[in-house]
Amino acid sequence: MAVWRRHPSNIRDLEQFAKEEWSKIPAEHCKKLIDGYRKRLPKDISEDHVILMDCTVSTGAAAMMAVRVLLDHEVPEDKIFLLSLLMAELGVHSVAYAFPHVRILTTAVDKKVNDMFRIIPGIGNFGDRYFGTDAPADWSDEDDPA
């Protein structure tokens, strides 16, 4: 089933959906990301307000891992701001449910995520646009007709 076809109708469905999506991320991938974040954080970050920036947020999984690292470094949840150019509705709901005191700031919210977890209609790959590189030949920002 495609991610964008699931629309949690209540908080329990959303919680179950978030747990299912979180469990799909390989533990080794999470460990590499989290270790990378930890090495770059100032030692006294717990007293600061933190702006966590992510160009696009589709499922919210990476943002939630980053928030978790900040919380592990004793940054209070209400001192964390998630800033994004574009978020999928799924990402907004997932982050807001998992961390209700994190403030979310975005310029736009798109409704769907496709089977490859890309925001639809989205803005394409932000890195490709920013660095002027080409997107993979099989990438399309159009919705599947099915």
C-alpha cells in the first residue's frame, strides 16, 4: 500500500502509522546518522534555543531522529524549532504527535507522499536544485495514475 493512500483518522491510527514507518528504518542507518549529529553538537547546547533545519520533510523520520538527539543532550523540547521549506502533511503530523512542544515552521504543506517517500507535488530534490545537478532519470514529481 502506498504511504499517501493511508490517512490516519484518529490519534491511535496516527501513532500506529508512525511506529510502522519508524520501524522500517534500519538500525544501522539510524546509528550512523545519530553518531554524526552527536559529534557536531556543542557540549553546552542544553541551554540554547535550537533551530533544526531540513529543506523538505516527507515522513518526518529524519527530523524525529534529530530531535531525539537534541533531547538526549538535554535540550528542552520547547526550545527546539523545526524549520523547513516544504513539508508533507504526514511529516507535520508525525513530528507534532511525537514531539508536541517542538515548534514547526514551514512555508508550505503538500498533501501526499509517493511510494518512494517523495513529497507530491513537491519541489523535486532540493540538493539537485541547489547544486544544479540532474535528478535521476527515473524520477518524476507526478503522481502515479493508479
